[in-house]
Amino acid sequence: MSYLLLALAIVAEVVATSSLKASAGFTRWLPSLVVVVGYGFSFYALSLVLKSLPVGITYAIWAGLGIVLVTLIGIVFYGEKPDLPAYLGMGLIIAGVVVIQVFSRLSSH
């Protein structure tokens, strides 16, 4: 259940972060509402996850996957074009999350 909540927290954070650009500095009400609700739900779900998973592991997964997913949304919806170092960095982030999940004793399996 903790990993499902973590996945929901990540999705909510990614939606909220992606909506920041669309909010145009909080001048457009609907994207601004999505930002506030998305971050609110994300942090609430994250607080529930922290009852059963270590904070370091939880944050590494949440932040790492959030970075990669927000970058992918930037590519698809905003026409952003990361360069090779950006792709390499994201690959290292994904590798780091995998290493934590597979090899860390702190990670709950």
C-alpha cells in the first residue's frame, strides 16, 4: 500500500509541477488550482508513506522519478529539448532509484 501511495504522490506532484508553467505565474485560475490541489495531495500522500518507509528512500524515489517524469512532460507538451548530458543525468537518476530498490537494506520489499 505504501508504494501505491508513493506512486500517487509522485503523479500528483508531476501534474502540479507541470501545471506551474500553464498557470502563467498564477494568473490563470484553473492551472493554478491544479497546482495547489496537486501539491496538497502529493504532500499529504507523502506524509502517509513516511509512516512506513524511510524518509531517505521515499524522498529519493519521489524526487528522482518526479524529475524524470516532469522532463518527459516538458518534452511532450512544451516542446523542450534536453541535451545529451540531461539524458545521461536522468539515466543516472533512474539507475539510482533501481539500485536503492534492489540493493538497499533500508528499502522495504
